[in-house]
Amino acid sequence: MTQSAGTIWLTQEAYDKLQAELDDLKGPKRQEIIDRISAARDEGDLKENSGYHAARDEQGKQEARIRQLEDMLRRAEVGETPPDDGVVEPGMKVTVKFVDFGDEETFLLGAREIEEEGLSVYSPQSALGEAINGRKVGDKVSYSAPNGKEIHIEITDAVPFTG
């Protein structure tokens, strides 16, 4: 499965979860905030009304999350689990060994929104994600960490993420 830079790989379960959150935010949650703003407005002087300002602030954050979810779902590639061929791509659970330290880390290469309990998620657009995307088990690669340090890793495992 090839993925363009703006595409977000999601399982059907993750897509459905984000869609449900969006529906809730656009329906009941939006109405709840509108009702709170209206009730606070009825109290009078808006300059001194902390309830009104808090509700408006919350409304702004909620509308930003709605826009974020709509954008993600529009760019989502809901896919089959990638093939179990040892090639790293979005949707794979990857284990890398940090050559300089001997430590290993297992994580999901995909969208942060599908984060599982106890499993970190790295975006394919992250420095690590870009370094390993398309590589195979056994490959050794390097990438620059955000602090500028060169990190050397070896891909020790790559299997399809099954949720």
C-alpha cells in the first residue's frame, strides 16, 4: 500500500471511533455548549461573566477539534492490514534496535489517533517514520533526532498491526 504524504492510515475500527467522536462533537456536545453560552448570556454583563467566557473558550477548542477530525477523516486511507512481508509501512507494528544503546522499542507506524494502550505510535512523517518507511527487517538506517543527534537503528521486526 503506498501512501501519499497527506494520507493518514487508519484501521476501520479507528476510523469508526473518530467518526463517532466527530458525530458526538457536532451533535450533542455542540448543542450543550450552545445552551451554556445562551444561559450565561441571559445572566447579563458579559465582561464579568466567567461562565460565558469559559463556555466560549471551550466552544473554540471543540470547533478546532471538529475541523481536525474532519480533515483527518477526509485524508484517511482505511485499509486492510498491510501484508506480512517484513516491509515497514503504515499499519505495521515495528520493532527497532537502537544500535548505540542496545535498547529495543516496539511501536505502531501510523496515525496517533489509533494509539493503543502501551504501544507508542510514530507518524510516517516523523523523522523515525521517514527513515524506516519502505525498509525491511534487517535493514540498518540512521535519522536525525529533533535535537540534531544522529540515531542509528536496526529494524528487527515488522508485522501487520491487528489492533
